[in-house]
Amino acid sequence: MKTVNVRYFAAFRDATGVGSESVETGAETLRALFRECAERHDALFEEQAALVAVNDEMADWEAGFASADEVLFFPPVAGG
């Protein structure tokens, strides 16, 4: 198990009701971690167009992460 700090932004923060939380996880990829978080927060929606970062660097959803990392989830952004 790993413990990471997860930060939520914009609509994800609204959906979870928290800006950040410490998460103990067995997830191996960022996508799996997001899905675990979505199980805890029913209003958190699928990440199809969302972005993810680890320690302030943009990352791929299939990337791994280490204990004590800070994982940031950004919801899809509408442009115009």
C-alpha cells in the first residue's frame, strides 16, 4: 500500500467537497487511483478528458506513482 496526497481542482473539488486528501491505495496507475477516489466520492466523474499531474508535472493516466507523491486531478476544461 502507498499513501499519497490527492488534490482536486475546479469541478472535481466541487464534486468531492474537499481540496485535498491523504489516500492509502493499492493502485498501480494514476487511472486506478482516480477510480478508487471516484468510488469514495460518488459525484466524481470519469476522467476521459481530464488531466493528471504528479508532483506538479503532467503525467499519463497509465503512469505509476510512489508513496508520498502529490497527485493532482484536473477536470475537463471547456474552451471557446
